[in-house]
Amino acid sequence: MKNNAPYKNLHYLSSGKLLTLMLLIIWTNAYGQKNKDADISLFVDNLFSITEVMVTDVASPTAAARFYAYSTLGAHLAYEYATSETPDNLLFRSNYNQPLYIGETEKNLVSQLVATYTLLEVGKQIMPSGKLLAQKQEELIKYFSKGRRLSKKQLLSNIRFAEKVAMEVMKLARKDGYNELSTYTRYSPKKDQEGNWYPTPPSYMAAIDPEWRTLKTFFIDDLKGFKPKPPAHFSLEKGSDFMNQLEEVYQITSRLTEEEKLVANFWDCNPFKVSYSGHMAMGLKKISPGGHWMGITGIASQKANLSWKETLYIHALLAMTLHDAFISCWEEKYNSDRIRPETAINKYLDQKWRPILQTPPFPEYTSGHSVISSASAVLLTDYFGDDFEFIDTSEVYFGLPERSFESFLQASEEAAISRLYGGIHFRDAIDEGVKQGEKIGHYIVSKIK
């Protein structure tokens, strides 16, 4: 368990002005000094720049987790190879289990510079609008060259090294099956079968990432080992498990308290939300579920006063876990292919009913929030401790108030139940999703140790 330093209310998910201010104050006397290497907000802020690009691209929850995984892995590896002749890193504990081939190590490397530049470089290459990060790279170079702390030759040496690491990480990314997704047969809803998923209001979007289960995982060896029990059998008989759950969603959402509405919106994290005004459709920018937990990881890292090495490690591990958890969850979603509450309630109970959250465009079982939140909580609890209190400011940037939690487990439990309050998941999808995520989290913790 890490020692918890007094909480710094940095509100790192903030505007570009705050980033500029923080960049001016975090440097002290020397780049490699013993005082935790330097303030890790430099990394956290640049990681949020990647989040902003994902929001711009409307990255799906699954894609966002993949982007986080490779970009933070790149930062972690760059730091390890820059600071050690025999790096022991997460790549060796993953299913890739291989070293990077980056040739002769450059001289005069500044570990924080190469780690952050690699983070941005991988993000620039892996995301559709990644080129937007070029400006952040320029700002990073100016920051490290200010006052001639690094010469032009030294800067070029660091950039060259970071680009080598990024290139090797992108080679791994090209082998994970992502580029083959477009070759699969397009998913079609089963219109003639009751109980199966069908596109939901208001935009009736097509199913997102139906073949995501085919991607390579970082730690999970066999998806079958994490498969949840089947969802409740579809039945409209009074007293059946499915009908009881259907009525529960309908009843709970009809009498939500203000606190429950706040909880639902705080954990919404739906990048596909669309608002209509007449014939005009407007996409509302939101962070992804994985992005929310990456934010929590940054908050915890700052509160615990982690070193750069520790910060890069836990961010990469969390992101790689998110990627695996989404693959496991999506395998079940398109296997069970279950109807959403909105479709079922409108068809069988109340045609005018609408959930307070907009239903995301993919099958219902299991709950993605429940899976990835419980997996994240297991991982972060193992690293930071059982009773790690923190203030979650991850949604402040998106107009929602901060929330306080006594532990990562409490946060994950709230994230899970928020899906019931939001009217977009049945109870068993939440409960079994939590079990699925816990199993994934414990497996990865065991594997890396």
C-alpha cells in the first residue's frame, strides 16, 4: 500500500489555461531530482489531452480503452528503457512477452520528456484525430528547452528515442486485430426474435463494435474463463425473473431521488449521446467509461505523491486492464444479444417511457460500466490500499460536480448501480457484470505478481 500524501485539489481535468499554469510551477531545480522526479501533473495533463481528442472523435468505450492502453504503455516503456539497462516492465508480463527493439540507447535522455513525448506520439498515430496532439508535443519541447535547460541536440536525441519507442508500440498495436474489424460481416439485429437487442431512440444507431471480442488481450489468456452465467430467460409471464427485472427498472426510474439522478448522470459517460432540436441533431461531448477511471487513477497518483515510475506503471496497468475487460464484456454482449430496458418497456409496458440516460448502441448484458469499474477497483485497491479516500473531479470538465468516495470499491459500486438508476440496464446485468469485472481484476493482479 502506498503512503497517502495530503490531497492536492488539482482539478487536472480542466482548461488549457490551467495546464499552462501548472507547467510553469511544477519544475523546480533539475529534471532528475529525487523529489519524485518532478510533479506528475505534467503527465496527467498531457494524458487528458489524449482524452480530449477521443471526445472530439466520439471514440467508442472499447476504442477509447485501446487508445489509452497503447499510449500509456508507450509512456511506461519509454521511461523504463530510458532509466534502466535491464528494464522489467509490463510488456514482459503481458501476452506479448517480448522486449522492444529500439537499438542503441540515446544519450542525455530525460525520462519525463521521453515518457510524455511517447505518450503523445502513440496517441497521435493511433487515434483518427491524433494529429491534434502535435501542438502538445511542441508545447512539451518548449517547456523542456526553456531557459536552455536542454540544447537543441539534446532535445533531438530525446525526441528520436521517444519516436523509436512509439514506433515499436505501434507495431504491437497493428498485430492486435483492430485493422481487421472492418472485414467482418456487418451485424444485423434479429428483428424476428423477441428478447434480442434492437437499436434504441432517439437516433437508432447501429450496433457498436460487434466483433471487438476478436481483438488480442494483454493479460487474459482465454475469454471463456471470465464468461458470466447466462442472463435471465426472456419471459413476459408475471413473476418470471425477466419480468420482475423489467418492472423493477420501470418502477425505480419513476421515483428517482435527486441524489439518484445525480449518480446516474455522474457515471453516464456516454460518448454517443445525441440531443434533438426540431430536425437538428447535436452530439453532446462526454468522456468514456474508461476515461473516467483513467481520471480517477490520475487523482489517486497525485494524492499518493507517486514517483514518475510508479505513475506511469499504474496508468498503463489500469488502461491495459480496461482493454481486456471491455473485450470480455463485449464477447458476452454479442453472445447473449439481450434487449435493452427501453425497447422492452416501450413494447410491453409503456410506449411513452424514456430512461433519464440515453441508451448506448449495443446489447445490454453484461453492463460495461459494472465490468470495467469493478476490475479497476480491484486493481487500484491492490495498489493504493483498501480505504483510499479521494475526491473524483473527473467530470468537472464536463459540467458535473465532484464527488467524494471512501474507497475505489465504493466508487465502483456507485458506477454499477447508476446504470439501474439511468434506466439502461437490468439488475442481473449489473450484478453479474460486477462479478465478471472482479474476476478479471483479481486475475490480472495475480498474473503481474
